[in-house]
Amino acid sequence: MSDIAAPTLVVHGTTDPMFPLAHGEALAREIHGSTLLPVPGMGHERPPAAVRDAVTDAVVRHTGRTGS
């Protein structure tokens, strides 16, 4: 992971039953300069409706995209 040079956003659910949050934290530590976005209440799934807008906004900010 240390050779990843691209800006990286690690999105990880706080209630993931397959990979606990500690896995996302470890991944973020291994990728220099990455950002961890822990998503409260999200498991091992795509972001549910309750947090989808917040995750989408974070991805848009991370990629530097504005509008369409």
C-alpha cells in the first residue's frame, strides 16, 4: 500500500460486520496522505439512504469535482 501515490479516500462503515472499522483505519494508515471517512451506522454495503448524501458530498470534495 505504501506505493499508492494517488489521493485516496477510504470510506468505511462503523458497523461493518465483515471488516470492523479498525480495518479501515489500518488501510488509511498504510496509504500515505489518505483520508478516512468513517460512516456511522453503515455496514458492509453501499451507503444507505440515510448517509448517501454525506458520502457523495465527501467523494465530490475529495475528487475536486464541482457541479455537472
